[in-house]
Amino acid sequence: MSIEVSSQGATPTAVLLRKWETASVDSVWRRPGDWYTPAAEALVEALESKLDTAPAAFRLGQARALAGVGITEAIDDMAVLFRQAGYQSAPIRSIRALCEGWTDGDAAPAVSPVMTDAESGLGTAEYLVQRLAEVYGGAQRIGTHVSETHALVLVDVAVNDTDPWQRIARNAAVGNALQDAYGEGFPMARLSDGIYAVLVERGLALGHGIAELRDHIAQRATEMRVGNLMRQPPRVWVESLPHSHAYVADLLESVYR
């Protein structure tokens, strides 16, 4: 649903709501037809009235999760609102409330294996195992060995904490960094909190790619103001793959345990 607002006689709330939707759809929102929710309007009303925006942000987080929107997209979308309202960034209290609401709305138990991790936007460990099965199968058909042609780039930014907000923010930031660094076509997954993997081809550019990845993680951490929630510096290394796909699950489990 899209918001239609006439410039004549429109309330400040309606004008800002329309500006937010337009800017979000033009930049961070993936499905223009499902942006609007009454929770978004409530957040604009709180902002325009100079009230605490955290309660409305919590409800927006719930609504986004129930609609199947990932946490990164929800955070980026809310940041657009505050920029449109003239703020440099969204208040950390409201970002935290949005994440807590998203966690609450996403609490329904899954009824089938989940292949996408909503917090990071990456695949799950199960997804990576499945994609590796395809790679191993292809290698077997042409007579090559995956252990010689491919490897995993592993990233560890984990720190000791039990705060759900910190976990969500960290996973969202690193997920964005990995997607920015590698782009389309590289299977990648969140293995556990703070630990991620990317399937890459071996080659001369592998070392350069790792250096760029560190830069992307640092940049995204700064943009989302979560540098203090990550291991500094991040640990990034190349992990060799086993000769047989039968041992892939054991390898991944050994990494995140």
C-alpha cells in the first residue's frame, strides 16, 4: 500500500510520512507495495509531536517482523525517516526499541527449516551446507576437487554479551558488510552469533578480498554505530574445505562451537 498525500492542506505528519516512504522506496526498501503500516504513521506522529519515539519504534519493529521484513531493512528504513526529519541519525534508544519489537514479532516458531537468517540477511548454516552440496556435485561431474578450487572466508566479530539488541545490531551490520564486499553470486551465511562464512573461489585475489572485507566491516560498524559491539579488530581467515561434502557439516560445527 502506498500513501497518497495532496500537498494542499496536508498535515505535517502526512507530509513527512510521504517523504519517508518515497525516500525509503528509492533507497533501502525492497518491496514498494508493502511499505505502509499504521505503525509507521504512529512513529511519524510521535516524532512530529516531539514525544519519545521508542514506543512507536517498538511497534514498528513488531509490524516489520510480522510482515517478513529483515532486521537490516527495518533499521535502514527507520534511519531514512530521521534523516528526512532533519536529524543526522536515529536515536540509539529508538533503534534498540525497533530491534526489540522486531525480535518480539519474529518469535513465532518456524514450521520448516529456515534457509535465510533474518537478523543478518545472509543464509543459515543449513543453506550453506546445501549450496556446498551443489558445488561438490558439480566438481565430481567434471573431475575436480572442491578442496583445491574453493575455500571459506570466515569472519569472527563475537564478543561476550547477552543483550538481544547488541546481537541483532552486530549481525545486521556484518551481514550488510559481507553483501557490500562480495555482492551477488557468493553463498554466505551466519553460522552463529558473530561468526559468518562466505564461499569463495581460490585465486590470487583472495587475499585482497579479505583486506577489502575488513574495510567494509569497519565502515558499516561506524555507520550503524556498533563498533563497540564487535571484536576489534575482526578476525578474518581462510578455511580449507574437506575433500568430501560428508564432512562439511562437521567443519562448520567446529567453527562456531
